[in-house]
Amino acid sequence: MVSPSSQEVFILGITQGGKTFRPSDWAERLAGVMSQFRPGGMRPGSHLGYSPWCIPTTMNGAKCVVVKRELQAHEPMAWDFVMNFARDNDLQTTDACLIPDASAPAPATKA
């Protein structure tokens, strides 16, 4: 169950029965379909990158997609699409918060 107060939902590449979801590139495919949904809408060349609202990643060796709650406010049908994808494929979902990698360089600031 997805909490309406969470900021992010993780769709895990593991079924409710504990099996790894296939195909192995499912997360990249789903995020690719969602690439058109972004703040400010589509721009030339934006299809070459993922939407900041739907990001494929790996957690504990399992593929997953991080879906930001902002997507629901800006594109409700796109939100429904990804949540229905998870439900229809019996994938585990969890409310969470993506924590930045501590080893990543700090963002540049203006002086």
C-alpha cells in the first residue's frame, strides 16, 4: 500500500512471491516510457534522459524504479500508469526516501 504522505515510492523488481521480475531491463524500459513526463514538459532532446520523477536504480542487487510523488500532482494518469504496472505485475512497492550517496561530490554552489 502506498502512503499519500510519502515523497517517493520504490517499485522493486521482486514479485510479492519473492521472485526476480523479468526482463532484466524492466526498470530502464519503464523509466524510458516515463521520460516524457518532467517538470516543464517535453523539450527538444529530453527523450535522451530519464524523467526526474521516475528514476531506475538498483538496491541490494535488485532493480527498482524510484517514483517521486510530484509525478502524481503534475501527471495523474502517468502516476496511475506506473502504479498499475507494479500492481499488474505483482511487484513489491514501498514508501521510502532516496538518500544521496555520501561518496558523491557535493553540488556546486554560487559564490
